[in-house]
Amino acid sequence: MQSSLLNVTLSIILVVLVGWLLVAGRALLLPFVIALIVWYLINALSHGFQLVRLGGRHLPGWIAFPLALATIFIAGTFVFDMVAANLAQLARDAPVYQGRLEEVFDQLAGLVHLSDPIKLEDLLPDAFVPKLVTAGAGFVTTVAGSASLVFIYTLFLLLEQSTFDLKLERLFADPEKAKAAFAVRAEINQSILHYFSIKTAVSIATGVLTSLVLTVMDLPYAPLFGFIAFLLNYIPTIGSLVSVIFPSLLAVVYYDTLVPFFIIATGLGSIQFSIGNLIEPRLMGSSLNLSGLVIMLSLAFWGSIWGAVGMVLCVPLTVLIMIVCSKFEASRPVAVLLSANGAIADPPGHEKAGLHHHDNG
């Protein structure tokens, strides 16, 4: 009884300590986490290029890897230039949209016939739209400022990745435990790669369709809103809602009538609903096995700690935690609680240290 109480107490202390470190070390950890994402993306893209057949032969690694690096660099440069240019134009137009927003609000308030009319200035701070755009530009500037640190971290990860397997093997004196550790890593890698591959594909489709709808409607900043829709699609539930709200609000102040607003809101909402509720679940299947409630709690938790980056990573981080917890007898109940249906694979045997491993033979 005392041993169980001690274990629970130590576990709570460990969780609190890790949470404090995640918050206190945010400035140091976030660039490294972003570098991990870039490093993972480069390797995944390189692996994908090696699967391509040219003349009956697969693309060799010495070609695929530089090609992946060049692809990431060109795409990143293009996206940054596009976002910076659109935000600069939006910043110049922001005062006009602020004035138009006040006019629309006054018209709507007049329809209600209030004895004491409400002004937009009473609800929002002065120059709300310009300040919002400035905040967005500040975020881009912050990302650009940390780009050099992310680049350095990514470079060292790429240089040292050839030693990762050797280090992991030498962590364990018992070869069987090392084999089990490699199996856990392979399972984590497969789950996260599956998630990001499908999520990236549907996010690209969402961004392209969003940009296409806005271009057809002749709404400005269509590429920017398409890119925002692409990024926000990684954030469960909330991201889809926000990516519809922003261009719809711009439509309210950009057009003289509300008809384009309803067309844009309906069109973008249909895209988000179709992809998020019909296409993506079919592609994703039940491979993640995560509870919907857990995903929302994870979104709130990681978002409060690491902001937008935490929201994007909330699902893969939770999958990682669930897989690792499922491999230890003491933490297996945590994995069961995180899962969608409580069905966590129980291997036929486990090591003395409590580390489960799957028999691949």
C-alpha cells in the first residue's frame, strides 16, 4: 500500500516537474521542436523520393536527400515571401477595412432599433483591425528571427542522425531490450508518419480549394487565406472554424452586399465539412485510436503551453505518449484512458523491466 502511494506521489511530482519545464523552457524548446519537425519532414520526403522509379530503378539516396533539402528550402522561401507580401498589403489596407467594419456594424445596429445604440468602438479597442494585422506581422517576424536557430538545430540533427541507431542500441545492455526499444520507435514512427502524410495531403487540398473559391469570388489575399487554411487544418476542430471565419469577415467589409459573404461562408464551410468529416476519417481510419475528448483536452493543454505550435503537435504528441505508456505495465492504464475504445494491444510477453515488445517474427 505504501509502495503504491509512493509511486502515485512520485508520478504526480514528475508530471508537475515536466509541465513546469515545458513552460519555463519554451523559448529554448520551441525552436528545437520546430527543427525536429523540419528534420523529420526532410527524411520523410527523402524516403518518398527514393520510392520513385526512374528507368526501372529507384532514385538513389545521394540524389533523393539533396532533392528533399532543396524542395523544403524552395517551398519555405516561396511561402515566406508570399505571406510577407500579403501581410504588408493587408497592413496598408487595414484602416480602410476598419472604417468599413464600423459602417457595417452601425447598419446592423440600426436594424435592431436600440434606444441606446451600441458603437463598435465600445466593443473593440481602437484600430482593432490594424492592430490585429500588426500582431500577425509580428508573429511572422518572430518566426523569421528564430529561423537561424532552427536551421542550426536542424543541421546538427542531420549531421548526427547516422549515429542515432547506434546510441539507442548501446543504451541497453540486454539485446532483447534494445530490440524492444527499436520496435517501439518503429511503431511511433509509423503512426506519426501515417498521421502527417494524410494530414498534409488533406491540408493541401483544403488550402488549394479555399484559395480557389476566394479567387473565383475575387476576394483579395486568396493565397494567404489558402495558406492559413492549410496550416490551421493541422489544428483539430478549432482550426477549421477559424479558417472559415477570417475570409468570411473580410467578405463582409469588402463587398457592398452580404450575398458574397454567404457564398464564401457556405463554400468554405462545405470544404471543411467534406474534407474533415467525410474524406479524412476514411483515409485516417482508426489507426490513431485516440479519444475525441482526449484530443480536445490535448489541444487545450499543448496550446496553452506552446501556442500555435503546440496545437499543431497535440495529436502526434498524444499518440507518442499513448504508445510509450502502452509498453510499460505500470503506465498501461494511462494508454487505455487515452485510447478511443480502450483496446490497447497486449503483447504475449514483456521484459523484466516492464517494457513490452511485439514479436515481429
